[in-house]
Amino acid sequence: LPVVVERVVAEAKALQVETAQSFDQNLWREERTFSCQKGCANCCHHPFLVTVLEGLLLYRWLASRGKWTTALKKAVQDARDKTLGSDVEIWLLSNLPCPLLRDNQCIAYEARPLHCRVTYSDGMPSQCHPHELGAGTQLLPNLEVIVGYNSRLRGFLRKLNVVGTLMPLSEALLLGEAIDSGAIPLEDSDLQHARDLVR
């Protein structure tokens, strides 16, 4: 990719690491107790949106470790077809798992998007499931952190005249692959996303 684009990608990666570390440090200071544990993946059935930069970073991580297989790409395409353009309420009720979930574990846990990194439960994990949401739900996505982070990512993208539309992870991953392979320039990702929405 052009140097200016690689610089923006590097800035995005640095911001992701910095934001996640800061969030974790604040959690330790607050001495909160969480019930999240390996094997619980209820939060992985919730809809969430990312920018194309997180899709590109995640795609590169998967590809560099040989995890971006034909089967995974098909699963990501299927997830994209089910979620792209869907209302969040419909997506939530559909109970669609993240396409990176295998046997209730994330195959890209080390490189997961920030939204995943700042979502915890301090109550009954079963109440985090999309079909159990209600007054007793204890799922704690840190929206303030997520909104601030996405705003900064959009600032990086504006340097390239890209709006920085939020989209399902599956769409961002597929655009990330197209960008990394040179099929489309990063600057055209918003246009390609708009085309994908109407196909």
C-alpha cells in the first residue's frame, strides 16, 4: 500500500493498543470483578460495528498466521450477507455469532477489535446472551471508550478523504482483504461499502 496509507494503518494499530492498555489499567484501578471466562461467548452474538481500518488490521493478522482460509472467507461472506444493512434490532434477535467464533472461542482473540476488548460482564454470563437482554443484563461494553476510539480512527481516515463508515466486522474484513490485495484502494472503501449495501 502507499506510504501514506501504511502510516494511517500504523497509527490505527498504535491507537488500538494504547486504548486497550489504558482501559485495562483503569479496570485494575477500579478493582472490579468480572464473570467472563474461557468458553463463554454470549457477547460474541451481539451486533457491533467497526471501521475499515480495524477490518484491515484483523485481516492482516489472520492472513499472516494462515487463518484466512477459503472456509473462513466463506463464513465471513455468509455473515456479511446476513448482517449488512440489517437493523441492529433484527441482527440482535437473529442470534448470529461472530464468524471468527469456533467452539465458543475466538480464533483471532489476540487481534480482536477494540469493541471486544472493552466488553465485560460482572453478572450472570447467561444474561449477556442477546435473547436474555433486559433489566438484569450485566454486559458492560464501554461505550464511551468505543465512541472516542472510533472518532479518532475516523480522524485518521479523513487524512485520506475517507468518511470512516462503521460497518459489520464481516464487511470490514472483506474490504480489508480487497485493500491489502490491491483490488481496491483504501480511499475507495466507502464507495465499495455503499455498493455492497445495494447489491
